[in-house]
Amino acid sequence: MKIAVCELPDGLDLSGAPWLQLIENLQDEKPDLLILNEMPVGDWIAVKRGFDRGTALRFAASHDALLSELARFSWGTFGSRPVAGSGRLANEAFLLANGSYHPAHHKHYFPQEEGWYERDWFAPVRPGFEVVDHGELRIGALLCTELFFNEWARHYRRLGANIIAAPRAAGGLNTRWSTAGAMAAIVSGCYVVSSNRSEHAQRPQGLFGGEGFVYDPNGELVAKTSASSPIALVDIDLGMVKTAQQGYPCYVSELQDNVD
């Protein structure tokens, strides 16, 4: 199966050139699955302190429009979007495929610092870390910051995942993010596929780092996006997943598994 990762700019407009160029490329390449970056449409709301209901509702509505746009195409899409929660928004990972919407996971781990005041805006409603199926793919989600918590990558392996999707809206510490992606792949034996938000072309602020990536089940970099090449496509080898998950370090039991 062919998977596409990308980087899309802050302030993304579904009628603007970056989105239309992405769609044109995908119609030529015909991937089985597109990975979008975290809540990709519009300006990033978590740069501001304090929850504002009007802003939150507009942000959610812009992603409702995204779903309508994606429903026109033949490929499956995995991404995240803001949905109504309890007093705040929830950041919901989803699979949209064959005309059906499948909620996958609500983000549980939130930064709270300049540029990313996410605890002010988001809280999960849906508990847990579950997988969703798309053809032969069994997909687990680690949304942005969650990629640093390897216990959940191992958890997804135990659930039979072969793909870990990591939509991001992350800054420029790309060495750190690449290390996190490689480690998640190594401990899970899964492909780790990640798309990221990049800078707004007309309003560069140095906030978002771009650089989507794909790591294979051995933790080797297979593909990476850049400003000049904002989409990358990779053919997934599920046989490699099976081999990696039977090998080191995936077979190693946790200490608690060995205690009577």
C-alpha cells in the first residue's frame, strides 16, 4: 500500500495554492492513505492564552469543511480535527475512508508554553489509545507530543498495529522529532508516518518546523518532506513489520510481564 505524508502551511485555506497543489499531486499519485498534519486548517489557535468559545467554534467549523472536501476523493485520509468537548475542544484523530468517518483517538498529552497553550484549549473526551483498520493497515495514533511516550507505541504493537500515524503541529526541533519517530518505530516494529504544519508563507514567525517523515519498522528514515518537496510517498512493506515485531527489541517483555 502507498502512503503519503506532507507538510502544509499555517493558515491553510482549502481554496489556496498549497492545498490545491497537494490535491493535484495526490490525484496523479493515487495513494491508498494520506496522513495530514494535526488540525491542519486555518491559523493555529493555541498561540493564544485562554479558551475563547467563538474562536473554538470557528476552528471546528473549518475542519467540518475539510471533511466535506476530503470525501470527494478516492484515497483514505488519517488526520486530526477539533471537535466539541466538555468546556473545551477535543483533538480527535480520525480515519476517513470509503465515505465513512471513524474516530480513532483523542489527544491526551498537551504542552503548555509559548506558541502551544494547548491545555487552555483542549481536553480529551474519548479515553484510551485504540487502533482503526484500513484495508491491510491497522493504525494507531500518536498526536504530536504523544510521539515522545514510547509506552503507547509498544501498546499499539500489542494491539496488532502496523502503522503509527503522528499528525503534528510542531516547532523546529526537528532532530528531536526525528529521534522520537525513529524510537517509536524501533519499539513498536511499526512504520511511523508523520505530517507537520509548516510556516505561513506570508507571515513567517519561526513557529512551525515542517518536515513530515516516514520511518520503517527498523527505525530507518525512508522519506522526508521539505518546503521545496512538501509531499512524500512510500510503499509499505507489511512483511518488514512482521519481521521487526518478532525481533529485538520488540520481543523483549516488560519487567512486569515476568513477575509472578
